[in-house]
Amino acid sequence: MDRVTMEDIAEKAGVSINTVSRALNDKPDINDQTKKEILGIADELNYQPNRFAQGLRSSKTSTLGVIVADIMNPFFSALLKGVEKSAREEGYSIIVQDTDEKYENEQSAIQTTLAEQVDGLLITPVQTNQQTIIDLKQSGLPFVLLGRHFNDLDTHYVVTDDVEGASSAVKHLIDRGHDRIGIINGPTHISSSQERLRGYKQTMRERGIGVKKEFIFRDTVTMEEGYRTGKKMMSSPPRPTAVLCYSDFVAIGVIKAARDAGLKIPEDLAVVGYDDIFFSTCLEVPLTSVRIPKKKLGKRAFQVLQELIDSGGEAQELKQFKLGTELIERQTT
């Protein structure tokens, strides 16, 4: 017989899974009659919370949910290492889910997280829609945004200072004599993309260099997209002589496009990546990159989440942290 889930209870009760979660965990902000009906249905269906058998409304599982945008990206793999190591040291296990940057996957992943009765959640939001995060706030589950945040939504988060990270890369390129500097950025709805573009523009203007809209490219995340955008950038003269890329994966695609166009790195095109994944050092021409302290980021996010769990999720003030980055100079510039 299949295990009864919170989704089953929600469907029979005609309420959301968040409402079921609040009832089962004896959280506030739920109507007493609704709570009574949900608990009655749970008894009727013989619901047993997953990962523990300590009574219907016990919520301590020593398990955390972690939702990331692309588990195949070495950046997120390193991030998970920091989370997992810190969690294990404190007696927690983790359940990892991948959204593949799709909002519907994020919705499903959060439902699964609530059904698994985890003690807390770390999530890198897709950011095409805020509703899942709003639902999380209403559910009462302690959670921390990891690597991305919303400017107009009050949440706990641990991110990096991407304005300063992009600025350091642009200053480096200007100091190398470049004034035709492009940026191949990620989707505009992602907070890290917004901040990197802001850092790029601010630094160009501070150094007295005009920002050319034809040197700004968006919606580029993967290596394949980096290759396509790189080809487009180099086929529209006058092309940039240097470029800051949204990630090291994107930079690798751009480097391949440059070589296919007969250009030399860095003589004809200087390239800076972002994240500083291990592969950056393994290229024929090692990649200059803005280093994000990935394991430190994961560890700090876990620490914030643990503090929230220990306080019952009732933090008196928002816990919001921006960690510094470091430009690692190699041969592509």
C-alpha cells in the first residue's frame, strides 16, 4: 500500500499543502475548525509522517531540504559540499532537489520538501515568480535563500556581493588597457545578474567609459548559450576587446566561439568568468575568474538556517548576509 502523503490529505480536505503542513505541525495562523478537519482526515487515512514515527504533530526530523537551480553545474556542487559537510557535523541529513531553472519544478520541489517534514530549507530561487517563496513564508517552515534574493520581499538570505565582484573584473580589464568591454550576462530576473550588470555599468562610468548597449548581452547561462552569444558578439563589429561573463561555463563557450572565429585569447579577446569553478584552471589558457567562496557560502547559509530552527523559526530580525568575492587573475586576461 502506498504511503499516505500530505498531498493526499490536502486533496481530500480541499485545502493547500501549506495549510496541511501548518495543521500537522501545530502552527499558528490557521482556523481551529480547519485544523480539526485536517487532523481528522490524517487519522482517517492513517497518515504517518515520513522519516520519523514520533506522533502526528512532531516535527523534528534532523533532515533539511536543499533546492538548487542546476545540480550539474560545478558551482552548485561545491555549494552543496559546504552545506552537506556543515549539516553532517551537526547531525543533519539533507534531501537535495534540482529545479533546472524552471518555476514549475520549484513548485514541485517545495511541495516535496513540505511532505518530507524537513526541519528547514535552503533554496536558490528560480525568481521568475515570487509566489512559491510567499507560500513558504506562510507555511512557517524555516528557510534561507541561498545565492539569490528578492529586493522587494523580506526573507533571510546568504548571497555574495555581486556588484563588487563585477566591478573588480571590469577594473581589472580597464587596467589592462581595454575600453571596449562587453558583458554576457544571465537572465534579468535573477538578482545576481542584476547586481553584476549594475557593477559593470557603475565601474565603466566611474572610469569615464561610455556604456554601449550593443555590448550588453543577456539570458546566457549554459556553455552552449555562451558559444552562441559569443559568435553573435564577434560578428557585429566593432566587437568588444574584452568581456565579463555570467559564469565560467559561459566563458568557456565564449572562448570556443572566439577560437572558431580565429581569435587568440587574450591577445584578441580578454575573457573573465565568474564563480571560479575547478575547471577554470584546467583550460589550455587558464581562465581569469571572479571567485565566489562556494563552500563558505553553503556553510554560512546552513548556520543561519540552524539558528532559525533552534529559535523555532521566530527570528526577531532578518538575517541577511553578503559575502565578499575575489578576482583570480590567470592567462585569459
